[in-house]
Amino acid sequence: MEKEEFLREIDFSMLPGHVAIIMDGNRRWAKARCLPSIMGHNAGVESVKTVVRVAKDIGIKYLTLYAFSSENWKRPMIEVKALMLLLKSVLRKYTDELLKNGVKLMVSGNVSEMDASVRIEVSGAIKKLESGKNLTLNIALNYGGRQEIIDAVNAIIGQGLKKIDSETFSGFLYTKSIPDPDLVIRTSGEMRLSNFLLWQSAYSEFYVTDTFWPDFGREDFIKALLAYQNRDRRFGKN
């Protein structure tokens, strides 16, 4: 799809303000090619770069990527260590590019449980990108939706609050500084949330594609956005 056609297809008045993506299928992509799992994760970095660029270029303000779940610690330790090395490498390599493009970085999840070298790299990138105005890139890192809700409840109890509403509760979540996702995309064809943004996705539109994450490109992202624009969002009103 050429850029001019892309501009004709998109209704810029109906863009989702916040897109969240469950980046699934890296390992199956690698297995289909008889490659180690980490090669699938490496290939998936190109898709990350693509969706960040498209989101920034067309004016989406918030993009959340499910990078590492709290359940991913159960994977083979060699794969987990390789993922942490990849994360640090990507932050070092692309932070300057993100800065140039006005991207702000935030992280949702319990980063305190991660290795000190990862925490240092993440906090450094967040600080360097804190002035970004064009796009907020939210990385769900060591993230679990149930744990997020438990942490919020404990924080509320700790403050001695006896009665709250949904708006107050949302203010205790990891994502309190950004709006709920309008669109949740999942690659690789799986039909589940996998403990991702459980509270925040109550009225999100869902788009599932069979495409593995490393093959998810610009046209795939545009197809998801166009599908979103054809939805009738009633929020339970009728």
C-alpha cells in the first residue's frame, strides 16, 4: 500500500487514541524456520519499529506493547536472559531515534523485580525521553493484569480509603497516566487476553490476526486500524 493510498484509506477523525498490542507468535515464527526462539524475538523488533513509526506518523497518541508478562519468567532461563539482553540492546540502539521523533517512554509493570542492569537501562531511557509530545510508548514489562489489580487494591487499603468508584480505582493502576485502550490487537490468532490490561480493556475493540508478530507490518497495522474504524462503539448504551 503506497503512502498516498494509505492516507486516502484512513479517516483521521476516527483514529483510536490508544492502541495496545499483544505481540504474539515470535517463538512459533522461529520454530517454523527451524531457528532458536530468540531469533523470533529479534525479528519481532522490526515489527515494533514499524508500528511505532506508523502510530507516530498518523497521530495515534498512545501505544502499549506487551513485551514481557509476569508469566514469562516460567520460560527457559536461557530464553529469559536473551530477552533481557535484547531489551537492553534495543533501548540503547533506538532511544536517540525515539527522542528525535518526539516519543515519550513509560513502563507498566513491576520493574522492581527485574535485574538491576535492566532497571538502569529502562529508567535511563524513560528520563531521556520524558519530553516527548508526539507519541507515548508504553511498554508492559513484567506485567500481569491480575497483579496490577491486586497492587491497586493494596494501595487503596494502604491509604485507608473505605469507598471508591471506578475512576478512583483507575488512578491506582500502573496505567493511571494514560487513557484506556480503544483498540487491542493480538497477533498469531490466539483468542485470549493473556492477563493483559484486564481492567482497562473493558470496552476496547479487539482485532485478532493469524499473522505472527515478526511478519506484522505496516499494511497489517493499517488493516487493524481500518477494522476499528468500521466498528460501532456503543459502550452499552444500546
